[in-house]
Amino acid sequence: MAKRALKIILAQPRGFCAGVVRAVDIVERALDIYGAPVYVRHEIVHNKHVVDSLRAKGARFVEEVDDIPEGAVTVFSAHGVARKVVDDAGVRGLQVIDATCPLVSKVHNETKRYARKGHEVILIGHPGHPEVEGTMGQVSAEVHLVSDIGDVATLEPSDPNKLAYVTQTTLSVDDTREIIAALKERFPGIRGPDVKDICYATQNRQTAVRRLAERSDVILVIGADYSSNSNRLREISEESGTDSYLIPDAGGLDPAWLDAARTVGITAGASAPEQLVQELIARLEDLFDITVADLDGIEENVTFRLPGELLDAEKRVA
């Protein structure tokens, strides 16, 4: 029986961002330099396949620095950590390599700068997200967390004229626009970062999935169900009127989703490796007579420098 034709369109850009590439590279290089085990506080990025791959190479993932033997080589995840975590690592004499995404570090620095100037800081982000916890832990003063417009109405700052806001990096300009507008309406003097400080990767992937939704009957988003940016890609597809499914890998595909589809769009969250995209294409090829096309889009060429302590260690062992 002949297979039914199915066109696949791949989002551009998709998958790993520069911060994730850097974080994974840091763990792999640390293993090469120091040997196993290398301890990583929290999952290095939000993807089980990436974590399992690094674990197989000798990385050990823990939730707190108390779980790490004194003096051990330790990597902080791409999401960043609170100052207390840094202090606790110092007390235990851990040899720390910081894999915090430079864009997250920029938000940390903005938070500290506003606090030093006497501003109360409002963080736009998702409760419980490790990046949010790390940012809120940068200053001793209270940081107000706002996740939707309703939270803006209930804010009670001690001085409405001394306010500033920062945003979680995995939120795009579109995600934060209404909240920022509500903040400015209620607190006209509020200060905040320039739009250019929004994470390029988040914005680019969301823009691409909107364009993909216009051309697809169904969209498949590869990413972890606990990945903020992957979930948002699925939500945007749905908001655009296109059925969308978030799957961790090819094994999560239900062929019934594609019963009426002629064109399927595929994208991947910023923590999902390209290998998972290719495995999904191979799975679809088993089921359909496929053709594959790339959506025109932004070609990212952003790279982030590795931590100096890691580069110095490489030179010593070379």
C-alpha cells in the first residue's frame, strides 16, 4: 500500500541557542579536563536527552550544593543561581565553573544595579522557574514577581516612584508587552531595560513558529514538558489557530494527530538538540511519503565565550 504524501516544513531557527551550546560545551570540556565525576547543580538545561547524555559521560546532577563532596568540580546550570548558592559553594570549597547564560547574567547585573540605586525591582517571570529563583536571589531586598496583568494590580511597592523591572530571558517581547504596558500605566516613572535586552533566541523562535503556523496543518514542537520556552512555542501555535503538540522526541508522536494533515511544521525548543528533529523526520518517513523543506528565517550566528577559568585550565593540561 502506497504511503500518503506529507510535506514537512522545518522552522528556522529552531533548537539549541548559544547559551545552551555554551552550557553543554562547558560540562563536556570540564569532564575532559578534570575527569568524572563533574557535579552539576540542577539540570544543565531543560532537556532529559541532553542531561542523560552528559550523565553517561560522567556528569552527576544534584539539586543543592550540599549534595556535592567538598572541593569537587562543580558547574552551575545555564539558568543561573542565587547569591546564596555561590556563597554556599564557597563554604564547601567547590571548584565552580559558571555556565550561566550570559543573557541571564545580564539580567542579574541589571537587577543588582537597580537595587544599588534604591529601586524596588519587579521581575516578570514564571513562579518556580530556576532562572526566576536565581534572579530573585541576586539582591537582599525584596523582588516582586509578576507573572500576569492581574499581579500588576496587586503590587504594593513601598515607593511607587522608585521602581524598576527586569524580565525572565525565556519570555519574548510579545510575552511581556501587555504586562510592561500595565506596569507603565500604573507606575509611570518605572524604569526597565531596553527591548534589545530580550533574549534573541526566544524572540526568533517564537517569530518563526508564528510563520510556520501560517503554512502548516499541524505543528510538532520538540521539547521537554517542563521547558518554559518549548511550552510557549506550542501555545503560540495554538493561538495562531494551528493544532500543536509538544513531544519530548519521536517516540511521543501519535500518528492520529496527522490523519487530516497535508503539511506538518516542526520546531524545537532552545534546549532540544537537532538530533531529535532528525529522528522525528525519520519516524515520519516510516509512516508517510515525505518531502522536507526549510522555512526561510533568521540564521543565528551568535556565540558566547567560555568561562576564563575553563580556558585557563585547558591551557594547563594541553
